Amino acid sequence: MNKAITAIIADDEPLLREHLRSHLLRLWPTLEIVAEARNGREAVELFDVHQPDIIFLDVHMPGLNGIEAARSIARRAHIVFFTAYEQYAVQAFEQGAVDYLVKPVNEARLADTIQRLQQKLQHNDEQSAGLEALLDRMANDMRQQKPARPWLQWIRASVGNSIRLIPVEQIAFMRSDEKYTLVVWDGGEALIRKSIRELCDELDPERFVQIHRSAMVNLHYVEEVTRGLNETAELRLRGRSEILPVSRSYLHLFRQM
């Protein structure tokens, strides 16, 4: 392996990220850790920027969890899950789709993982075809264990000199810049001071999905998905003229449409 092997670590606990980083640097000195992410959404964004060979993903992270982040990354990198829950590790082992580490990370177990990764990289092995089945199984288990949470039902926005409460079911899509997010709904448009990242964590993922790092859409408004070049797509919305781009990292959300 002539080129440097690169990796990203994603965990919402800074101390655990540092713990894993220190172990990796000691056991695999030539490994280049190019970035660290605090949640699944950051992991996907940083992956698109750095295109690492390996990504270490915590299963349980706020907002976009490790399972959904793995769906976005798919077979573009070797995925290693780490988790405090033994059942996910057992599933990963049974499927043979990814490697896994149980928290707290054991150095001897990490050394085994490194050896397997090095062998896969040396032989240019692709991620196992069983990855999707594993992620489906893990996501189902997580849904059964996770109590329901109250999702945002209204968005408060300034419209002229008044404050408008916009029902989320009437929102078609949202698009942000550095400071504001444009909310487009049946009654018009409004700007709010809340990022797409914050909204993704507050809105029901069964209704709203992110399609780009700066945009999300209400699935109930999606009328047509047109595939484009380089694993991208465009969305047409029911009753609207806008055409919204879907970046490669979020195309998996529309594979069944």
C-alpha cells in the first residue's frame, strides 16, 4: 500500500473519540485520521469532503445516527461500527458486512480489526454485499428500543411584521444559507434563524429528509425523482415549479421510488 490510508472517527463523545484516536495512532502509526465528527450528519459531510478509506462510526449518535450515516456512505469506504450494545456487534459479525468494536474499545480487539482492514485494503476488497441487510436489521432493533419522541409540529417564522406558526405538514421544502433557512409552504415563504442541521434533529424523519447539505424536503410533496450523472438526482414536487437537487450522499433515500 503506497498511498496513505485515511480515516474518519464519528462519535458524539469527545473523550471516546480521543480514546479511539490514541489507540489507532499507537497501533497503526501510518494511518492518517483526517477528521472527527460529532454526529452522523457531520460524518457524512466530512466523508464527502475527505473521501477516506475507512470510517469508524458510533451506532448511537444524535440526529442522524451511525446506521443512517452508513447508508449514505454505503460501499464507498470500509465501515467499522463501535457501540456499547453487544447485540449490534453480534449482528455485524454474523452478517460479515462490517467490522465492529464494543465500547470501551479493547486494544487487542482493535488490533484484530486493524489487521482485517489492512488485508482488505491490500487486496482491494469491497464492502460486503450484506451491508444493507445488516443496516436494516440494526435500524429495526433501534426503533424497537428507542422510545417515541415528540417531533416538531409547528415552525415559528417572521412574515412581514407578524409571527406566523407554520404547520410542518404544509411545508414543501427548506433551503438554507449561512445564516437563514428559507421555509417554503403552501401559504408562501418565510425566513427563520435555524439551520438545516438543527431542523433535521427536530423534524420527524419519516416525513422530512435531508437531500443536500443545505436542503431538506417533505416526502409527502415528492412527485418524481429523476436520476442524473455521478449518482445524483433531481426532485420535482407536487404542485410546485421548483426542481431540487439531491446529492450523492442522500440518493439512497430514493432508491425505492
